[in-house]
Amino acid sequence: MYRTKIIKNKNTKLVAGFMGLMDLEKKTNFIFRKLIHEIITYSLKNLDYIFFFSPIDREESCKKYKININKTFLFPFGIDYEFWKNEKFNQRKSFILSVGSDSNRDYNTINKLSINENILILSNLKLSYIKNKNIRIINGNYAKNNVSDLEL
């Protein structure tokens, strides 16, 4: 495999963050997975610090790519509950809200479930295959800003 030498200033620290690193190889053609694994492993060795948004991704990635857990950090992906708190929530009909365009979400499973709750999905993914009458889909994402945080 072609490898380049990393030239780095002693005072410079290389930091990278990942979401879904443990699944990255699965997204490549089977033929190239071994090569991709080697490239990722080699590339991660040159990082001084690595951060993850999920404890499972962190744990599995450390095992898979032989990362020293002491050079990793966890920044849990969370929700600002104070901002999203609605004093009138108990007076309204309940529903499920899903916001996001993560292509790893398995929205197709919704078609297999018997759902009585109203569901609102805000996503820029093509979700025309969802056929449940209780589901409303709004096309949008962070960049389009079709729906503001306040409206949500």
C-alpha cells in the first residue's frame, strides 16, 4: 500500500471527530473493504486526539482500528431540553417528531409497524415510500431552514 510520511510540527496537534466511524467500511464496495480498513487504521494512528458523538461508536471504533481509548473523547449528541420545553405541551395532542436527514435512519421500518401516534418527519430524504396515514413529511434540512427551531 502507498503510504506517505506525515510531517508535523511538534507543537501542532491533529484532532478529528467522527460520527459513525465504526460503520464506514460497510458503506464501501466489499472488494475494497480490506484496503479501506488499512487506510483508516493508518490514518487514525497519526491523530493526537479523536472525539466521538456516540459511546458505542467510540468503543467499537477503538476495538476495530486499535485506537488507544486514552486519546479519545466523547461529546454526546444531545438535545437542549430547556429550549425545547413547552409549557403548553400537556394541553396539546401528543405526537412523535423526527428531525434529520441521516441516510442511516431506517424510515422504511415505519411501513411495517402499526402506528397510532401522529408522526411528523422533517427531512430532505426522499421518503415517498412511507405510506402510513398518520405520518406527515415536511421536506427540509438545516441549510434550507424551512422550519425554524421556534416553529418546531
